[in-house]
Amino acid sequence: MKLLLPGALLCLPTLLQETVAQEESSNDTPIWGIKVVNQYPHDINFFTQGLFYHDGHLYEGTGKRGLSALSKRSLAANEVLMSSKLSSRYFGEGIELVDDKIYQLTWQAHMVFVFSRDSFEQLTTHYNATEGWGLAYDGSQLILSDGSATLQFIDPENFIPQRKITVTLNGKPVHNLNELEYIDGEIWANVWQTDFILRIDPVTGETNSYIDLSGLSGLTQLGSNEAVLNGIAWDDEQDRLFVTGKHWAHLFEIELVAP
């Protein structure tokens, strides 16, 4: 199925809606479409906050107090192979793999949990001064979103910020940056409550291009009124791209369609 849809602009935050409309009329920033090449079962109860793919398995961090967890599962069968639940006082957010450790953010508790990739044993914790939303890794530093237009680059050893960038589109800051993935030298970011994924220059913060996934949610069952696009995972061995959403019944493998 080919989806080349510039459609859901009315549901965007006003500033991003106006900026995207300007970009579409001026054609300055490339807009990628998508083609769905496969779909897999996804737990509709998962409030997806973080996602990554490693060594044949999908890892997911979920939110909501009392329901927040970290899980490892098979892709095809959606079988849970390992799971660790956070204390009910924590609202889980983004996750990322650094070597053999998994980092999991919390939303407003300023806590970052570090788990063993192989056992999910908690190894340590860190303090995060901002809200925690999304997390990615560029090979040397963690990249953190906090719901604003700012991305912070953080030393994974001590979780101390090293630098930050402001993400812009057509010169205007883009807020509500959420789940992140680092792919081939770019930061990819879901924009909360939209159908767009931005592809961001990690040095300047400028949006090089973005992906329009309008209509994708119509191909799956949605479990709540919070069931928005959120979740990007990259299989760097087979060059496969996966996306899903909060309370979505499917995870999709997609390919980009050139502008």
C-alpha cells in the first residue's frame, strides 16, 4: 500500500500546521511518503513511549502510572520474552540501548533507570533535570527530548548534558518532540499529536525533510483517544524501518517514497 498523504494538517499544533503549509507551497523541505511493506501484531494496551530493535527482537518502553514497563518480545508473534514493570509512582517514557545497557526515562519524576539488556536487572539510576520524553543514541551520546523544541546531548556515563540544539522547520522552532531514533547520521523525531516524523540535522537542529504518515492509523485498531503515532525503530542490519503508535493494534514496517 502506498500512502502519499499531506492530509491531517488540521490536527496539528497551529505553528507546525502553518509551517508545514508554507513548506508544501514553497517545496523547500522535502516531504517523504511511505509504503507499508509488512505489519505485525502490537499490544493495543501498550501506551508506547520508546521503541528500538536489536538482534532480532523488539524492545518497548510503555507509559501510564501503574502500567509503565520495559519489555522484549518477538517481532512476528508479539510474544513477550522478558518484561520489567516500573513502580506505580513512575510514568515510563523513552528507552535506548547503549552497549549492553538499556536506559529508560520517566516523564516528570526526573529519574532515569538503567537496566541490563540481557536480564533487565536494574543496574543504576541517573537524575534528569528536565521532563523525559524520547531517547536516542548517536554512538557516543544520548539524545533526549523533553516535549519542547530542544534536544539535549547527554553523556551516558553520568547523564550530564554536553550540548543542546533547537529543532526548527523553515526557521521556526518545532515543539512537542517526542520519541526519537538516530538513523544514518540524522535524528528522527515523532511530533506528538501529529502524523509527522522529522529528520533533523544533529549539528544545526534544522529539519532536513520530514515524513508524512497521515492515514496510517486508519490501517489498525485504536485502543483509546490517546492513540497517536509514536514509536520508531530501525533495524540497521537489514535496513528495515518500523513505526507504531500508542494503543495501536499493529506495528508497521514501512519504506519511504521519495518526494
